[in-house]
Amino acid sequence: MNEVSNNNQWRVGKRNLITDVPGLLVGNAGDDIIKTGVTVLTAAEPFTASVDIMGGAPGTRETACLAPDKLVEQVDALVLSGGSAFGLDAASGVMNALRESKRGFQVGPVQVPIVPAAIIFDLLNGGASDWSSNPYSALGNQAFEQAGVDFEVGTQGAGTGATTARLKGGLGSASLVMPDGVVVGALVVVNPHGSVVVSDGPHFWAAPFEMHDEFGGLGMAESYDVFSLPQNEKLRAYEALYASSGSHATSPENMNTTIAIVATNAAMNKAQLKRLAVAAQDGMARAIVPSHTPFDGDLVFSVSTGERPLKDTVMDSMQLGHAAAVCLSRAIAQGVYHAVAAEGDTLPAWSSLK
């Protein structure tokens, strides 16, 4: 059993999901035949958001408007999607649903929903690839319509077809409630070039941050070599798919990315949220080895619902950044821990290591 020492009385939220942040809703939609999906985070009212991108190969939509110096202060939803560049169309489905609800940025008589999005590459995971029309707008609409406070993790939503260096990836989430009642949560699609487990597993790199045995309670590995990069079975699986199709394409090393959202009910502006997203990237580095590689598009959105004012802007922001990083590490491990095996998978689920 592994348990974080918690002298400051930080605790896990009721659901241990990002929706423990009051007002936030998450919806999932997936296609088990294609092995892909979409996850949408939204709320009844617009919310402030920013983003930090550290990976070398990102795929995004409308992230430029989240910079602190840009006009738009709030967004209506955030979209995490599979499908590589095709998946960016998931935001169109979400925009359509928001428009029907008469929501969006007001420009005279016109309302334009603001829906930033990020994608992972999951096109070579054993799923069907012969679809003739882009399925992601419909999946985005479906995910938005499913949005609620309760949702499943693992092989769900945008994590349906996610993979890591040697195991299935997935959708993960976690939360923390701080002593003053401020809530922090994380939502992540785990699809890295690197590994979430130590060596051959089953121990997670995120083990020091685990709370209440949320990903098995195995504790830390007895030994590990921090200087050796993990064997990448994902690349071997990709290369086998290339060979079976007769393709002469180059090695698919850039077909990765971990994309995440961290959120809080603390009132933060876009500049403060930018720093929150930067701090949360530490959680990714603690849970994935290696992370932020040239082959990943690692990205963290940050969100504030503005419910609770900060008492000490500098110190509270530092604490929130640490909490966001801890939540993200835990969410990453949970995404892999809860993944389930499915027909046609190119990589095993974590459960096969037990």
C-alpha cells in the first residue's frame, strides 16, 4: 500500500475527477471500431482559460486566443480528441451544439462559440482506418451532449485509442481539495512516446503521488535505471502495421502526444492561468519517462471558474501550481491503470502485467 503523507490535510475530491471543481462538466464519446474518441470539458457559463505547449509536435485549434495579451477572456468549451489533424473537426461539432444553445462570444448580433482544441495521434492503433468521411464532428457533438459531473476514465472518450511506449494509454482524471476549500482537478489523454511504468512494470513513475491506492497501491519500484530510456513497443507495432500494408513510409516516431486540462475554482486571470499550466507540466514529467520529446505535442490547458478569490496572489498561485502538477501525475497513472483490452489492440493493457 502506498499513501501520500498529507500533513496539510489536502484530500481527494468526492469523485476524484476534474468535475470536483464546481461547475465543470465532462462528456465522452468513442468509436470502438475506429479505436478513437473525443472528450469535451464545458460548463453552464463561460470560463477563463490559458494553455502551455512544451511538446515538439502539437496539433491545436484556437489556442492562440488563450494568450494573456489576446482579446477573448473566456471560452465555452475545451476539446481533447483522437484522430490527429482530422480530430480538430470535433470542435466544429461542439460549436454547433453551443450555437444551438445560443452561447458564444458576442459580436454585435452574432454569437461565436470559442472552443479551443488539441489532438493526439491514434490512427495506427489497430482500429479501422477505412472510413470515408470525417467522424469527429459527430463525436464532438455527442461528447458535448453527454457532458455531466460523472464520467468514466480509462479506455473512454479521447483515450479510447491512446497508447504509451509499451502499454495502452487512456483517459485519466484526479482531484485535490486544499485546506481552504479551493479545488484543483486534472483531465488527461495519455498517449506519450515515453512510458508511464518503470522498466517492465507494473509500478508507475507517479507512485510517490498516489492517494488512496487509486492506481493499485503498488508503491515505488524497488530499483530502476533513470538513465535508460524505455523500450518502445509502440514503434514496433507501428512498423508492423506499415509492413503489413506494404507502405514505405518513414518511421512513425512523431505519432504521440499527451494532452491535458488542469482546472480550479480559484479566481485566476489568463496570465495566472498560463503560469498554472506551466507548473502543471511538471506533473507530466514526473509521470512519463521521457516526456516533452520532439515526437510529442505535450500540452496543458488551464481553467478557472472564478468562484473563490485568491488571498495571497503569489503564494496561492504557487500552491495551486504544485497541486495541479500532483493531480496531473495521478491522472496520467489512472488513465493507464483503468485502460481495458479490446480486440485488435496493438499493445496490452496495464492489467496484463499483474
